[in-house]
Amino acid sequence: MRILLIEDDPELGDGLHHSLAQSGYAVDVARTAQDGRTACGVTRYEMLILDLGLPDADGLELLRELRAQGVVAPVLILTARGGLDDRIAGLDAGGDDYLAKPFALGELEARVRALLRRGSESSPTLMYIGQLTYDATARRAVVAGVDLELTARELAVLEALLRRPRALTSKEQLFESLYTWDSEANLSAVEVYVSRLRKKLEPAGVAIRMFRGLGYRLEVHDAAPAA
């Protein structure tokens, strides 16, 4: 899941970035409204977390602008403006949820999960292939009732492939699901995680097939062991 955090406070922004990254999200951080506009223009995000007190523009104006440009990702508003009229204005401007500062980190992460579930209502929560069941809400991959031990990035690769069951997913698309644009990683890192995931999917009778120069696709392995 790719999230854009638009927050000008370096300490708060870095803290939220670290916490959400630990939970397996790829998080880009924008410090200004202009940086947020640019990021939304080049990257598709599953969610935005937006501070209203930005140095170069009012967050509500930025939100209205992004909605007018067709950005449909759910938006969680963060602000010190906690009054009822402020909350109403934020929701009317296109926000999906509103969290007043100061806030508990656990509550923010719970609201993030809730908004991502709501934003993906048109996408399946449970996905199946071979003997594998993947729960996108709980981020669990299960084979015959037993959890597969996957890292956050392995889960990100698996979900990206599962959401395109018949289409090819390019290396670039997988990279976007794994890393933010300030990461020092390169495309070769995708091959590492695909290789690790491929081995862990063998008990489920699932293979990751590579089409050279085009991308990857999940397929049921003909030689899968019986359950």
C-alpha cells in the first residue's frame, strides 16, 4: 500500500513515516502543498494523510484542488484545528476522516487501516490461488490453516501480484509497491523479494512465472503436493 503523508513538521513527519513503514506501508513524505501536488501528479496513492497547516498553502484548499483533479484516494486530515466547524469544513472539502492533534499513534494507525479497507471495498478482501488464501485486511497469507511467515515487503509483492490475477505485473510496478521515491534501492531489489517469495509459495502449489522484459504473474504449479 502506497501512502502520501503531507506534513511540514519534520519531527512528526519522520515519526509517522517510521511507524507506518514498520507496519509494511510504503510512505512518501511531502513537506509542502506544492510537493504534495507534484507527488500526486506522478504517483497513484491508496491513501493521503494531510496536515492543514502547511507553509505555502492552506491544506483545505489543497484538498479541494486534488479532488477537482481526480484524486480519489481516501484522505485522513491531521490538524490542530479541532473545533466542530473545522471538522465539518474538512469533511466538506473532501476529507474522509479527521484526527485532531495531539493524537495517539495507535488511533492514527487504526484509522489508516479503516480508511484503506473502505477505499478498497471494490477490491476483494480475501484472495485465493492454489492452496493459498490471502487476507488483505489482516495482511495474512495462509496455507492449509497455517500462516506463511512473510516479511512486509514479501507481503507487498504477493498482494500486488494477486490484485492482477491474469495480467502481468511489471518490475517497475512491484518496485512502486515496495519503495518510496526517496529510497536508495534499485530495481534489482525486486528480484530478491520475488525469489524469496517464490520459495515460500511452493507449499501452496503457487509459482511466480517471469516473462522476460514484461513482468511477473502468479500461476498454480502443476506439480503442487497434495494437501
